[in-house]
Amino acid sequence: MWRASGHKAKLGTQKVWLWANARDSRVSAAGPPRLVYRFEAGRGFECADASFAGFAGIFVADGYAAYNRLARSVGQ
């Protein structure tokens, strides 16, 4: 049985997405390099928005539509 965030997993399979967020110390003085992995139930804008809530700084993305929408919402 696998546990994440205090929730007990159900038997069987479930589709989840693994999001990876990195901080590069070459472009950020916020601290050392960091890589954060998040399991999410989906891959839409809501997941990206929750992952970067309160973020301020340089945002570099691979062009995925959810990131594009996030960049537009932060820029407003």
C-alpha cells in the first residue's frame, strides 16, 4: 500500500501525472539548485497554478499550454 500526503491508496491502478519543477541557481539568487516533484490527478492549468502559487521570478517553460496560460495570468 502506498501513502502520499496522509491518504491511503485504493487497491488497483490510478492515472496520475508527475510534475517536475526546477530552480537554477545560475538565474536565481533565491538559493541553491532545487528540483521538486509533484504528483497530480491531472495536467491542466489548475495543477500548474497550484504548483506556482505565490511564485515571483523568472519563469522558463517548455511551451506546454498550461504553462502559457499561467504566464499570462501572472503577467496581468
